[in-house]
Amino acid sequence: MQKNDIIVVTGAAGFIGSYLTGYLNHLGFEQLVLVDDFSVEKKSANLKNKKFLHKIHREQFFEWQASHAGLINYIFHLGARTDTTEMDYAVHKKWNLDYSKRIWELCTENNIPLVYASSAATYGNGELGYKDSHDIISSLHPLNPYGVSKNEFDIWALDQKTTPPFWAGLKFFNVFGPNEYHKGRMASVIMHSYNQIQTKGQVKLFKSHNPDYKDGEQIRDFIYVKDVVSICVWLMQNQPESGLYNTGTGKARTFKDLVKAIFTTLNLPEQIEYIDTPLDIRDKYQYFTEADMHKLRSAGYNEPFYSLEEGVKDYVNNYLKEEKYF
């Protein structure tokens, strides 16, 4: 990647997309084409002070590209419908499957390397583990329409005979960090917990409805957004073997650990109340996720990951306390 390359970022006004945009700016890349639905006012602050060439509505992107053939050098496709509580599969199919197929075909026809967002939601309950092996993809059973749509695209991508010159589908685990203020219910537990502490002095966590796990000891692989974008850019710059790559830390932690890290950062005593998991997500709730990171490490990515405590401390002190953006 050269500083004058034209780089497309879809989902650029969203959480990870806007952080990636800022990170690319930080690295000296300013020839960016940002794609999203920019009519969503609450996401506009994510792009404040970012440097880019164009902002293009997602509905107009393919028409724009057709009239600018040969211009694009790289595409980071992070745009998606990410609401795991949206049960209408047609919505997810439109944006997470059909739109992604068009991005893939554009990259294939124009010889453009592609990094796209898949999801750890594809693993479902983890019956087959959390290894990013291509052998298990068609046998996975995601728990919601969002996960299904992401997995359907992974299956489709692996089945293609013609591909971009390089492609990587990143199975994001539980990402947290700056620029997620707009996400409402879908924001990270860290942001919700911080806000609860500020307003009520305590945090509400879901009770366990699984006898194998105590309350608050449901386990997730939490990864700081700074590590996520580092992986995205590294893959695009180094282009190891194409395929699916887990994007987690490989070290799962409990929600109780997470909340303790926030209270510790704020120098406050722990106050946790356990509440019933909402019925609409209870039977689709993952109790354990942990990325197997051997494939990415074997490909050559050797940067250390933020620990949960390090990521929480940075996020709380440098962003949440003053509602700062990156």
C-alpha cells in the first residue's frame, strides 16, 4: 500500500469503519473513498476531522465505481447490518450477503485486493470449536439471522473459482473501543457498563441460564478495536494466503473480569447486580467464545494484543470519560 493509493472503506461512518479510517489517516493514507449511509446523523461525529477524497452513499457506490474504473487499489468492506436482534433475514441478506457478493465481484473483475468483515457469530454455540478452518464453515450453525448471513457469504466466497488477487474474511470476536457511541443496544458491554457506573454506581449483568456457568462468568474473547484495525491493515499490506482469519485475542475472559477492570480503572468498589437475560435473545446467547489465533500468527502477524485490562483502561481514560472520538 502506497500513500497515493485509492482505498475504499465501506461502513466508514460506523464503529470499526470510522476507526479504520482514522487509523489509515494516522499512517498517512488520505486518498480514501468512504462508503456508507451517511444520512444517519448520530454517526456523523465518527468522521469529524477525518481526511478523505469522497463520501459515497452505499446505494450509489457501484454506479460511482463504474464511472471511475481502474481508480480503486484496495477495498476494506466493513459495511453490514450488524444488529443481532434483527430477526428479518431479508434485511441481513440484502446487506451482508447480496451487497458483499457485488463487492467481491467488483474486486475480482478489477483485480482489487479485498479485506471484509465476517463475524464470530458464525460459530453459533461453538459446537465445532472456534478454529478458522475452511473445512467446518459449511457445517456451522449460527444462532441468529445476522450470523447466518455472514456465514452464507463465507461459504459462497470459499466456493468461488474466480477471486480477488488477495482476499481475507475476518471473523471479528467481541470488539470494543472508541467510536461506538451511536450503536445503542448493540454497543459493547464495556460502554454500557461504564455508563451504568456513571449514572447508578453499579453494573447490571445477565444472569446465567446455563448450569455450566455461574452468573457473570459467561466468557467472551474481547478484542480492542486498535488491534482489529492493525490486523486489517497488516493483512492488506502483507497479503499472506487468502482465506478466513479469526480476529480475537485467543484469551477469553468473563464479563465479571471486564466489569472489575472498569471499576478498577475508575478507582471504585465493585457493585454488580444480576438480571435475567431478555427472552428475545436468551436461546441465542453464546456462553463461551475464544478465537483460535494460530492461523493469523502462522501467517506472520506477531504484534501483541491489548489485554482486557489494558484495553479497558485506555478506552475509559482516553475516550469514554470525555466522549472523545478517534
